[in-house]
Amino acid sequence: MIRRLALPPSFAVLALIALAFVLPGLAGHDPWKTFDVITIEMVHQMHLDGDWLVPHVAGEPWLVDPPLYVWVGLGFAKALGGVLQFGDAVRMASGAFLFAAFGLVYLAARQWAPEDERRAQSVTAVLLLLGSVGLIVHAHEAVSDIASLAAVCGGFAALPLAARRPLVAGAGFGAALGLAFLSTGFVVPLALAAAVLLAHLVCREWRTRRGAVFVAVALAVALAIAASWPLALWQRSPALFGEWWTNTARLRGGFLDNLGYYLVLASWFAWPAWPLAAWSAWIRRARWREPRQFVPLAAALFSLVGISLAGPDQDVNGIALLAPLALAAAPVIGQLRRGAAAALDWFGVMTFGFFAGLVWLGYVAMMSGVPPRVAHNFAKLAPGFSAHFHPLPFAVAVAATLGWLYLVLFTAPSATRGVTRWAAGVALLWTGFATLWLPWADYLSSYRPVVLQIKSQLPPGAGCITRYKLGDAQRAALSYHAGIVTRRPNPLKPCPLLLTQGSPGHEEGAPPGWIKLADVGRPGDRDERIRLYRRPR
């Protein structure tokens, strides 16, 4: 007889779900567009030139975000360079930051919860963060927002100690703010700091002398850490510092347009945490002045305002909302009405059961050609791709499927069953994709074949290459895969070669009479073509 799993899940079961979610997909594929290839190229440039202060993409300074993720990624690349491909080693930084985020949000929820609810609330917070739909893909890319997520979780972990140990808690919280700034800039740490400062005015528990000590220590430590890289950059080059400051201070898009985008985004990106957080705000409204209730909700609100003000409207910025919403939602998981809890449970099981079935169906079609229509669709999207059986990824996918079926069929009734099955479903879906479909997805997404085709057409000793409408991701891929560096147009110093980016129906950028040497794109990509031209002799 198979033993039923008691809930909330033990730490070991929680760790298995986290491992199943985090590890698959970090390695085994080329850098993908957009954030992944840009970040890996920055790490690669730092590895080649040894300049730890100024990140570069294709030979040009990249001063969009501070370089904490790049530093950590370089450390992993150096440590694992003999074992993994360079890009795979860099992505291990995302895995480390994710595990840190899960551990710290577990600690934050546990310290804030009443003694009899500690296990349920801490586990729920991790499951809600892990199960956030918007984290599925970005968690496995080289993106600095994952480092910021871990830092924010560290800040929340320090807050429960603020009233009892203000010096230690202030130092920890300040360090978290500083590291969040070194990951993605001002928006995320300012939102969390604003929530905590307001809480010291609103929450009686923190409106004490110890609260003032906590705030003073936190601000001092945060400023010291956050200022370290900008000051070093200013000492190196005031011009580069000015470029970074201009990029940081520039608002991208209108506030209302961005706000509308992020409200729509959050409806699925932060699911299922946001409806539970909204329910928590309602049923615990009489306790809104308690730090445990006030800070996560205020941090989520200020983060929404911050990313809407700063822009641009890109989904990766939504990661800033996930940790506070998960913590805000965790206390009410045991107070859900039976119908709502059953609906969440049923929806998760049916949704991930259906999509996991589609993943297996697609894999069988790629391997065997049956059913023919499904196999034809995969072949049409990736012309020229040939599927091969790999026993280890297949075994991992089978193990993940069996583990999920066990959770579905043999878990005891519990208030946490819905979020447990949801998070396990997210882990199953990603594991299935990252083991069974990864070669096909990499064939579609990698720029390596495109770059190598362009490189093969470069005339020997041709000199510099000008670019026209070439995107940052494409520049990064050209540099990373083949060392091809392009220049901005300069009429005073024209180059003999030109690289342009366009679509199949639009060929622009090349002056009349120039000779086209290459016209290439990724398999199945009907929108993007990269073309190489040579000046006529």
C-alpha cells in the first residue's frame, strides 16, 4: 500500500520540488534572446578583458544595470569552466540566487508567523514564490532581476528581528537593499525601503527608539554598499558615470501606459499569489498596522508604482512583485473557504496535467512521427531539426511525472494541498520542457548557426563592420559566438562591411551597389533576417 503524503510538505519534499524547478534548463543550451545572451556576453567580455568595473557588450560599455549578477556569473564561469560550457556555467548564478531566495523567503515567513503556523506559512511562501507563472522562464535565464529577487527576500528575512535586535536586523536589511541596488538599480530597493520607513510611522510595534536605531543602521549600510560601484565608476571615468546616471534617471514610457501594462501582466505573472494576497488584505484588514501585514502589501504596491514610473514595459520587471505578494498571501492559506481552496487545487491539477500531457505528446511526435499532424507542426516550426533520444533527460522527465502523480493521488487533505500541487505542477511543466523539448527549442532559439554563417562569409582581412538597426541581443550573439564586433555608422570613417537587421520583405540600410554576402535567420523565424554587405571595389 502506498503511503499518503502528509501536508504541509516536509523540508525534504519542499527541497525536491525546488530542485525539480531550478536545475533543469540552466544548462544544455546556447544563450537565448534577449536578456540571456546579453548578460552572458557581458560576463564573457569581463572574462576576456579582466575589467570587473565596466560591463561591456560587443566591445561597448553596457551601463543599464549595476554588475552584481555579472560578477557572480563570472565567479561561476571561472569555477565551473572545466565542467560546463561558458553560458551554462554563468546561468548557475541564477540557480544559486533562486535557492537563496527560496531559503530567505522561507525564513522570513517562518519568523513572522505564530508558533503554531510557522511550518504552514513558511512552506506556503516558498511554494507561492516558486509557483509564480512569470518566474518559470526567467528563473532559468541569466537575468539580474533574479539577483534582486534574492536580495529582497533577504531584506524580508531581516525584518522580523527589527524590534528585538535592531543592530543586526538593520545591518542585514541595509545589506539587502544595497545588493538589490547593485543588481537592478534604484527601483526595487527604494520600494522596499519606502514600505519599511512608512511602517515605522504607521506600525506601533516599530515606532520606538529601537526602530530608529534599525532605520539608521539600515540606511548607513545600504548607502555604503550601494555607493561602492557608482563611486568606483566615477573615479574610473566621469563620462561613463554620467552615461550610467543618464540611463538610470531616464523614464521609459508614460506612467499610465506602463501601469496598465503591469496590471495586466500581474494578472498572470504573479498568479496565484496576487489573488491570495488580495484576500489577505481583506480578511486581515483589522490588523493592517502590524508589520507582518503592512510591509509586504506596501512593498508590492510601491514596487508596482516604481516599475510603472521607471519603465519600460517588459515582463521581467514583474519579478519585483513576486516576493512581497508571496509573503502577503502566506498567512491566509489556512483561512481560505473550502470552495476557493478546492478550486485552486482542481485548477492546478487539471491545468498542469493537461499541459504536461501535451509536452509528452509533442515529445512522442518528435521522436516517432506519431501523431502525424503534431509531428508535422513541430517540423514546420523547426525545419531541418532531427530529434534524438537521450536517456538521462528522459529518465528525469519520467521521474518528475511520477513524482507529480504521487502528489496528485496520494496527498492527504490539507489547507496547503492546493499550493503544493500547483508548485509541483509548475516544476513538472518546466522539467518536461527542459528535458524533452530543450533540443528543439535550442534549435529554434540559438543564434550560433546564424553567426557562424555570417562569419564564414567575412572576407579575409576585411576590416571594420558598420551596423544598421542591429539589436543588442544580435550584437551580443555575434560577439559571443564569433568575436564579431560592429561599429556605429561614422561617415568620416566608413567601413567596408555592413551588417543590417530586417525582415524578409524589407531590405534596407545598404547603399545602392553594395554586394550582399549573406542573408540568414534562425530556423522557422519569419520576422528576422540578418544581412551582410560588402562595399564594391
